[in-house]
Amino acid sequence: MLRKSSELKREDREVLLDLDERGGAQSTDGYGSLHSEAFIPPRIFSAAADEAEGGKFFEGGHPCDQTAPKLGNYFRDGKTKIDFVLVWEVRSRKKHRERSGGDGSRSERRRAQLQQWRERFAQNLQAAGLLLEKEETANERKTIHFLKISAPWEVLVCYAEELCLRAPLQAQPHLELNTSASVLKRFCLPNVMKESVPNRPVDYYTCAFRKSKMDRFVGSDNRETYFSNTQRHRVVYEILARTAYGKRKKAEVGVDRLVTEGAFAAAFPLHEGPFQLPKQEIPPEDLNQRQVLYFYWARWSKWYKYQPLDHIREYFGEKIALYFAWLGFYTAWLLPAAVVGTLIFMSGVMSMGTNTPAEEICHGGSTYRMCPLCKTCEAWNMSDICTMAKLGYLFDHPGTVFFSVFMSFWAVTFLEYWKRKMATLAHHWDCMDFHEEEERPRPEFAAMAPTVEQNPVTGVKEPYFPEKARLSRMFTGSMVIILMLCVVIIFLVTVVMCRGIISVMMYHTGSPVLRTEAATIANISSSIVNLGLILLMGQVYTALAEQLTKWEMHRTQTQYDNAFTFKVFIFQFVNFYSSPFYVAFFKGRFVGYPTNYGTLFGMRNEDCGPGGCLIELAEQLFIIMVGKQLINNIQEFILPKVKAWRQRRTLADVLGGKASCEPHRWEEDYQLVECGGLFEEYLEMGDSICSQWFSTETSPFVCCSAQVSSCPAVLQFGFITIFVAAFPLAPLFALLNNWVEIRLDAHKFVCEYRRPVAERTQNIGVWFSILEGLSHLSVIVNAFLIAFTSDFLPRLLYQYKFERGLHGYVNFSLAFAPLNYTEHPMCRYKAFRDNDGNYTLFYWELLAVRLGFIIAFEHVVFFVLRAIDWIVPDVPESLELKVKREHYLAKQALAENQEALLQRSGCVAMAQRLHRRSGSAEAVPTPSQVSCVQASAAQEHR
């Protein structure tokens, strides 16, 4: 009997349990707790399971026929909370046979298999202690089933400790999350951005949840409200993700796989009610959480108000709240950058009249006869490009050099203060101690892992995949990435050749206007083509990166997220920036000179346009950045509404004549659009189309921020820092886009998306490292951009050596064609060469100045950046004090024998006083003192 009991305990501690082929109620198929090192056996839920089998899992007709409560997300009893809903659709057999045609037997077998999986899955959920209740809506063609799931108190308590949920110890004053509010308050200035939002969540000192210390946590006496709705959702989703429905060897585990297989149409937690405000006036405190978020956050009229981050965190979880915190912080910091960039651009507009080289070009007439741009072209006068020469000054004047330095300092300072903000939010939201070691294996990894081994950190058996095999797969995946990057280069060459063909076609039209603007038209046209290729290839890259990351078998969700993020970023970085890099650093560098032109596939290498390469770079950045922002925002606004309309239409067809009945919450939420995740929001901050076309490895019911879900937050950050010398208006366009983006995303999450499962996170993950890399890369790129692409240094050197007013600079910068060039003798071309085609002394002096400028620029900027990094601490001093206070309270609350320890410390002090007085006649202990010392000695002995 003892041996049998020990075997049962050993079975309970098994990490993975194969299903019995004979069916019946299965185990929950989970793996051990990270803290208790014990699997939660089904028998501890016997009472809950009996209750479920005794009547909680039953069917019902249309909700209008039931006496279910209309207010709140509850079972029919009006008391049991609904934590999750599973939905599946079943067509009538007649309709199903009509659709299947002659392949009815195979279709029937598939239908029966899906039904068997659903039944086994429901049995296993009941065995895990969950409560189930079923509703259905039907017509003659289709039946929609809703399986409502609730976690009883016993299940919540057991999983709360395993999932490391935080428990409240003591309330504390609310933290001011907006620095600008503190500054305005200090100077007694009105703050129009601040607004009082009702029902702000209470801020607590917290510690890790322990069942044995339940009585020491605030609110533990109220079982209905102790666990928040987001915590309940996390617990239920954890059980859903680890519960099996078939054979483990076939990876038939988890609700995600069931949705993929088609057994379920959707799985989601419910919203807290409608987002529309009630018709009658009610106090703001009586609004539900969703209504509060809609009225005080998701409406367009709140574009200038602070975001209610605590409310967002309470409703959607830390990951989504941290995304909106990052987006709001980034947008606020864009304001000074946009102001300075606009002032730099306006200074260029106002000083256009002082641009001496442009005036010489405009008044030159036929003085500067330029060599032909192609083999079949004619010579042309430089005065024809007067307009482009003036416009080029807007993007190439001394102010852009200052702005490049300013943006380099801005980027690093922004990231330093974001680290402080991130640390403050992580502590405020109880995520500071959340580390990857707390994460258990992903359900998909657990299903596919070939073996089980003991975790060296937790001592619990977990699914295991050999590290050597993973590294081999990652190496193979990197080869695939390199191959795809080569495809990007091929597309870039195609765009270059397309630009050359368009330019020649414009020249041969015979129109003076088209001939003059041929290079500009070709550049704009090719940029639009390039934007289309970027959007198309972005979809392919994301799908390929997803498959490669799945194949690599990463253990935790964080590892998977980081690997997937890195792959997609590499793809998108090359995809977006290859063309701007080509224009900035390669175009016009290998043209050659008359009688010795460089060629590519028989075509002459491209030269910079009339206004120089910098204005062409500005045109490309404008089209790619602003064009993509516009397209993505239109997609984000229209696509969710179209999908929601189709979903509502489907449900309305099923309801038929009963559509007039007030629908229940689960029916209304089923009409909403599935939340695709946050990866695309971080990557591109405005285009969710990718996440809607290609679902990621993460559950489609979980919006995760470090991973995933589109104009670029990260890519946008690169546009406003890497090439800012060529496009000083980039921060302004980014600011305008982000103002729209915040409210657009807020409206989607509150009104149009199904509610995602809340997830915890400590930071924005690998995105921060990517942002740091981009900020450092921007210093190097801007240094080379100013040195080699801009005319700033050539003009500066000419002013130093010859003429401070730049008179004669145009003639000085143009070389004569060699004497053996007889087609158009004595024509001019832009280069510092002599009549034989050799570089002049000025060219070599200029090259030395350029290299010296790059070295000086980089060293000065990087030195200041390191100084900023050293001066600004990553964690504020006030936060360090709060962390110490919280650790002290947690230590006191979780002490095993706190009262005994206090009593013992008092007795020890009494014994010491008696010992000091032992030489005195008055040192006679009382009976209570004797018993206390004896008890203390006994405790010490134990």
C-alpha cells in the first residue's frame, strides 16, 4: 500500500504524461511548479470536478431562451464568473454534404475526429478542476457553440503560486508616471494634458504569492475580488495551453493547436461589457473598465491627454501597457526633435536667397554646357536645373550638420531616460523580478520536444531539446537569411535599372519639361516601385522568419520572441534601408568620366541628379516613410472594420429571427476581430496587416509585446536618426503619425479586438538592444553622409582656400571633358579632375578633410554619449528606496515563524539583561522571565 502511494506521488510529479488510448478523463498534462516542484494532481480538484460533472457542463439553446443574467460575465447561476470562452461552428449535415460533394466520407471522418478532440479536451479541462457551461445558437444551416469556462478558487490558488502571481502587502501612494506633469506642477503652471480618470487601480507593495501566507495578503478574505480578471485569464489560459486532447507523441496538446486544426473557431477571455457609454447619465465611478478606457483614452478627442497607463495595465496586462507607455514616451520625445528639425528646414527656406552657387547656376545661361547623361542623349545647359539647385539647398546647408549632431545626442538621451522610465514601470507594475528563469517551456516546445530532462535551476523535469541540434538548426537558418538578403540586393539592382530606363524614356519624349526633370521623375517613380516591393517582400520575410524560428525549437517564449524579432528586423532593415544606403553612399561614386564611363549590364552607372544625391535621398525617405505610414494607417482603420462586419453578418445569419434579442457578451465578442499581437506594432507601429495575414507562433489569443504583432517605431526610429541629415522633417512626420497611431491602436484594442490574454514583461525585450544599435549606427552614417554625400565640406574647404563668399565655386567644381572626347568637346561634368581625367590636388586635400571630419565627429559624439550614459543613472534613487522598502515588507510577510521570532528576540534581550545583572543580589528572575528564557533556549536547540 505504501509502495502504491509513492508510485502515485511519483506519477503526479511526472512532467509529461502520455494519454491513454482507451479514452476517459485525462490528466491536465502539465509540468511541475517552479517553486513547489510538484505537479498539481487532478485529485486535489476532486470537489471542483464533482461539481462540474454534477451539472456545470450542460447544453442550452439560444441565450434568449435561457434565464441567464444580462449584467456581468457569469454562468446561468449569476455567481460563477466566465474566465474564458471557446467557440466552434458546426454545419448541418445536409448543408455539410452539399458542400463536401463526392468526398463526403473523408469529410465525415474529419468532422468526427474534431468532435472527439473537443470532447476529450473538455473532459481533461474538467479533470483539471475547471467549470464548464455550454451555450449554442443555431439555424437550419449552422450551429455556433460557446463553451464558457471558469476557474474555481482552489484552481486559482494553486496556479497563482506556480505562475508567480504577485500578492498585495500594503497600499502606497499613487506614482506620478508623467515627468512633464511633475515639472508643470513644480512651476505652478496649468496642465491641460492631465485628466482625472475614475477607478484608478490601487498601488500596492507586493511579493510573490504563497498559499501558506494567504492571511497576510490584503483582500484575501474576499474570494470574489482577490484575483483580478486578468490574473484569472492567465490561469485559465495556462491550463488551456497545457491540456492534451489526443496523443502527446503527435503533439496533440493545447488550445492553440486545436484552433489551428479547426476544432475551435476562436478562444478568448471576455470584455468587461460594452464600450459604448450608457444613454442615461451615471457617475464616472459606475462605468466599467472598458467604458473608462474608451471615454478617457480611445477617443480621438483625447489625443493631447496623458494615457491612463494603470488602467491599461489592469485591463490588458503589462505587455500591452508597456507598449503604449513606450509609444507615448517616444512620441513625447519626438516633440523637441520635430521642433528643431522644422526650424532647421525653415532656416534653409529663409536663407535660399544667400545660396551663391545656386544663383550662379540660375544666371549662368549657356556658360556651363554639360556632357550628355546617356549615350543617345544630348548636351544640356546647367541653368536648366535652376529650380532643383535651389531646392537642394533646403536639405544641404550648414544647419543640417548641427541637426545631425543634435539628433545623435537626442537618440542616446532618449534611450537613457527610457531605461529609467522602464525600470519605474517594471517596479510599479510588479514585474521587476520577472526573469526568464521563471518561464516554463512553451506549450508548442513541450509538445514537440523529443526528451524530458531535469531543469538545473528549478529541479523540475521539463521538455528538452539538445542545444547542439538547436545550434545546427540556427546555423542553417542563418544561411537561409543570407540567401534572402541576396534576393533583396537583386531587387535593388532591378530598381536601379528601372530608374535608368525611365530616365532615358523621359529624355526621348522630346518635351523640354520632361527632359529637364527626367532624373526627378525617374527617382520618384522608382521610389514608388521600391515601396511596393518593400511591402510585398515584407510579408514573405515575416512568414519565412516565423517558420525558421519554429524549426529552431526555442524553449521559452522570451527566447522564441527574441529570435523571431531579430530575424524579422534583419530582413526589414535590409529591405527598407538598402535603397537609401545605395543613394547615399554608392550612387554617383562609380560614374567615371567622358571616354571612361563605368557600366553595369551595358548601362552607364547612375549619377546624382541635378540637385545632388542628398535631395534624391530626401525624396526616397519621404516616399518610403510617409507613404508607408499612410498606407498602413488606412489598412489599420479599414481592415478591422471589414472583418468585424463580416463576422457580425455571419452571426446575424445564424440568429435569424432571434437577432432582435439582446446578445450576450460572448456573442458580441465573437463578432470582434482576433488580436494579432504587437510585433508589427513595435517593428513598424502602424501596419497590422502582416500580423493579420501571418499569425505568429505565439497563441493568437495572446498579444505579446516583446515579440510581436505597422510606419516604423523601430524602423521609424532608424529613419529619423540614421538619415536625418538628408531629411530634417522626418521627426515631424513621425510625430504626426504617432499621434494618430496611439488613438488608432487604442480604439482597436478597446472597440474592435477581442480581449487578449494578459502577459507580464519586465521590458521591451530585444527591441531596446536594436534601438541602441540604431542610435550608434546613426552617428557613423551621419558622419559619412555629411563628409561624402553633402557639399558642406567641399564648400567649406573652398571658402578656406579661395573665396569666403563661394563666388566661382560652381566653375571650380566642374571639370572639362578630356581632349580626346570628340562627341561634345569642352563639355563639363561634376568632378575635381584635370583635362586628362586625373584627380586634382584639391580632391586629395578634400579626402583628407573628409576622413578627419569623420574621425573627429565620431569621437566627440561618442564621448558625449558615454558621458550622458554615465551621468544619467538607469534606476532613479527614489525607485531604489521603494524597492528596498518592498523587499523589507516581503521578508516580514513571508517569515515562517514571525511571531515566534519576535518573541524569541524579546526573550533573548531579557536573558542578556539578566546575565549582566547576575552578579547583583537583585537579579532574581520572575517565573514568566524563566519560562521565556527556557522557551527561547528550546527554540534555539531546535
